[in-house]
Amino acid sequence: MTTPRTADVRRDTKETRIRVAVNLEGTGQAQLATGIGFFDHMLDQIARHGLIDLTIEAAGDLHIDGHHTVEDVGITLGMAVAQAAGDKRGITRYGHAYVPLDEALSRVVVDFSGRPGLHMDVAFKAAQIGGFDTQLAFEFFQGFANHAQVTLHIDNLKGDNAHHQCETVFKAFARALRMALAPDPRAAGAIPSTKGAL
């Protein structure tokens, strides 16, 4: 990859104002301000374990709840990653990871297919983690998958602690992204599809 794979995307609605900047060639640096502490902690996992430099600034209607903020961050992050990945020439395309944390274990598989799809099987053992509604994990990944145009399979294979369950999901997502977006040295800049386009 000779060109920088970066993007800076803003998305403003009546419910949220979001800015996401990404550098896919980063070192895992993160500047995060969503107003939801646990969510920032999860986004930090994406940066750190995905080796993506990530800036996220979000101002949302948290006086209602976190739904719009979390979903719209997922949407905007998906848009930014898609823009930074460009035509996906020379990438590995597929990525997968298993990540444990104590008793919890999650698996994430991603395909930069150009076809959005989310299949998520995570039975959280608690409805809230700090100020984060665990139902919103699905909304985040749905927004990301739709706008990054990826197929995403997320499974929590075991876990008794909701914090551990969620953290393994986000860490595995980060590692799968890192694998899928990595340049394939044998691909010689080719688009990884028999169709010739993704």
C-alpha cells in the first residue's frame, strides 16, 4: 500500500453530531469522547487491538438514552473505514479472531465483501454495563456493517460476566478488522474477488 489509508467523516442529524477520523496504518492511538464511558472503553479496544488510529467526537441526545449516539457512531465509523479502505485493492479481505477474557470467549469473522450483513449471537448476562445498554452493541455493529459494506459474524461462545463478554467481542472485532484490512503481499495489488470488484 503506497497511499495513506485515512478518512475524516462527519455525520450530523437532529439527534447526533458525529466526527470520526481513522488511519488504517496507525499504531492504536485513540481520542474518544462519546459521553458514554464504557462505550469509549470498547472503542479504545478497536483502536488498540486493530492498530487503527481513531478519533471519535460525538454529541448526542444522551438525555434520552444512548441509542442514537451508539448507533450513529457505528454508522460513521463504518463510513470512515469504507472510505479509508478505498477499492480494497491488495487487502486480505477476510479476517477472523478468537479472543478470551477470563471465562469469556468470543469469535468474530469479517468479510469486506461489499455486501452488508450482520449475524450476531451474544446473550449478555446483564442489561447494563456501567451506563451502557448491552442491547446497543448490536446497533453499533449493525450500523458499522451496513456502512462499511461488510459481512460480519459475531459469536460469544461462553461467558458469565457481561463486561467480559462485551470486551471479548470488541477485541475480537478489532483483531478481525486488522487481519482483513492488512495488505496481502502475494496479491500484488489485485482486488481479492473473482468478480474484479468489491
